[in-house]
Amino acid sequence: EQLPLETLFVDETQDFTQAELALFVRVCADKNAMFFSGDTAQTIAAGVGFRFEDLKSIFQAEKERQGLAQGSQAVVVPAVRQLKV
């Protein structure tokens, strides 16, 4: 029996590719119970030009994909919040 992944917390988000982030979004049962954090000035992965706005587009694509499925929970495209010091 598979247990659903209900909530997901991801740190160092800037070090994941868009494909990896899309996989996280796809496997989490509750798309609105996900939390991503990171620092775009600290990326360690060469060639990964991450922006949090890109993550919003992944949620938008998932929202559109699920809009076609009957009985799925509505996906909310998250706001991006930045800590400025």
C-alpha cells in the first residue's frame, strides 16, 4: 500500500533543476502544503540559473494539468516572498 506524501519542505531549492522541482510538485498529494526555501546567491550547481519565479511557473503548469482532472484539489500558485536585510 502506498502512503501519499501530504506535505513537503524543500531547502536549498536553488540547487535543484526545474525537472527535479516539477517532480516534487507532481508527487506531493497536497500541492498547497509545500514549502520551498533557498538563497539564489548561494547556488552550488553549475549551469542551474534558478529564480523563484520559475517555481511559480511549475505550479501554474500543475494547476492547468489538474484542471483537466475530475475531483482534484485546486492548486494555488504561490506568492514569492523575499527576505531582505
